[in-house]
Amino acid sequence: MEEIKIQQTDIRKDKPDQSNLPFGHYFTDHMFLLDYNLEQGWHEPRIVPYAPLVLDPAAMVFHYGQAVFEGMKAFIAKDEQILLFRPNKNMERFNQSNRRLEIPEIDGDFIIHAIQTLVNVDKEWIPSGKGTSLYIRPFIIATEACLGVRASHTYQLLVILSPVGAYYSEGLEPVKINVESSYTRAVRGGLGTAKAAGNYAASIKAQTEAKDAGYSQVLWLDAIEKRYIEEVGSMNIFFKINGKVITPQLNGSILAGVTRDSIMELLNNWEVPVEERQISIEEVYEASLNGALEEVFGTGTAAVISPVGELFWNNHQMIVNEGHIGQLSQKLYDTITGIQTGLLPDTLQWTVQV
């Protein structure tokens, strides 16, 4: 791959208040771009001032949704080092998404190098407050101007950066979740295993309705029987029942989360019983009735751990751990964020220095 060209901006933006960083509202001074065409493959890597894109109205991303993305973070460690968390896992998933949407695969090692370079250019934007980080959004869009229904012949890969605080305004306070029984997020054989833009578009209506009813997110059930639990919002989900942690198995419609994988590795290392299997909402309700439902939490890059204090399903209210965060949820959050920020030793070699 060619050397990355760097064009520094002449006009620096004002930095936002670190005590008020809503998720994804502020963007740094620069962005990374990489182009693709059939003749040259991926080419012309460059870092340029952050600016709007110029795209043809017939660009295929607008019409057929060929767009994939990733989400990761950079952290300031206690020794002022800048750390990334398991970026190789994001690149593996990036290419998995590319394959599913017939987008040319990328060189994951080079994109990690590009991200490290971009983060270094804009390192002054990395917030240092507790719970803050620099969110990294790599994404690919189809850019060919054509209305034929096929894979595009040209693409652009971009990386943008955003200083962020906690994903949920509630912080680590347990959230209320509505179990979605009408709408469908994904189906086996569809795009559920790809981090594709269309997945998230499909979730917005149910999310809006849930928030209007006073809930933070929705719990998705399978598309066929509307019984088996899949994801919570855009996160993976875990249930602690009678001392055992259960998470839905990757069945062809569930995205394999990097945080999910990290949680399972930690639980195995701690010798906490954990299993991946099909789990129905009826099983969770029964566990709630008999007092066996001890903790529920979502996992994802943005929120890390999102404890659930209430599930509402079929006019049944399930209160989890009296609405408080569970001991295991707190320990997992503290451990992962501790590793990410260098406060705990990285015995699993998950972090990469910028």
C-alpha cells in the first residue's frame, strides 16, 4: 500500500467541553480516505481536513445501501499512552461485512496503521475524563454513479473520529427495555451478521416507539417464532440465571460483537459458567417469576456494559436485581474499561498502542 499523505488543516475547531460530550455529536479536525476502483484496487490513502463529501446523486450507496462500518475507541492511559482495544477483531468483522455486501476486502493491518496515524494527528481531541474516549468510525460506501442493481465498481473507505462521553445518559444506571414483538431486526441469511447500515435503519422505528413509551431500548426477538432472544438495540445481550451466564448463540442473524467476545473470555478465565445457546423470552420470564433472574446486561463498543433494570414483555414487567446494577456487570465493566485505559494489566494482550 502507498504511503499515507497528510494534509493538515489551516483552521482548527474549538474543542468541546469534556464534561458534556453527547455521543457522536463532535468531530475532529481530520479524516482518513482511501479509494477503490477495479483497475487500481484500494489506493491513494490520505488524511485530509474534515469536510463534507461530494457524491453524485446516482451514487449506489444512496439507492441500494452498499455501506458497512465499524466502531472502536482510543483511550488515554494513565501514562499518557494512547491505546486501542482489540482493533484486529474489528478489522476481521469489517471484512466479514464486506464479504456479505460484495464489497472488496481491505488490508486490516494497513487500516489499523491508518487509524493509528489519524489518531496521532488528532490526539489533542482525545478526552481524558472518566468514561470518555475518542470514538473511531471506519466505514465504506459505494460511490459509483449507476442505477443498475449490482455491486458497485467504486468505493470509498473513510475514518472519522469523535470525542465521546458515556453512550447512555443514564451512565451505568440500569435501563428499561421493551421487548419488541411486532418489528423484526434481522433474519438468518440476511444482514444480521454484517455491520451494515441497513441493519440500523431497520431498528429505528421500534427504537422510537420504545423511547416514546419511556424505554431506553428494545429487545429483539427472532423473526420466525418471535420467541427467541437475539440482541438488545444494537448490542449483544447476556442473562445471569441461577449463577450461570447465558447469551444467545450466533445463529446467522446476530452480529458477533468484539465486547461480547471479550466478556466471554473474561468469564471463562474467572471460571464463571457461561454458555451460548438459544434462550426464549418465556424462559427469562419464568426465571424472573421464580427469582432466578439475577442480572441482565447488554454489551457493545459504545456502551461497553449496559445493565438492564427492567424488561417489559406482553404486559409483564420484569424487574431485574431490584433495578440495581449487578455485581458481575459492575466487575465486567470495571475490568474492560480498566484494561482499555491502562489502569489494569493487559494480561490478555488486547490493547494496541498508537
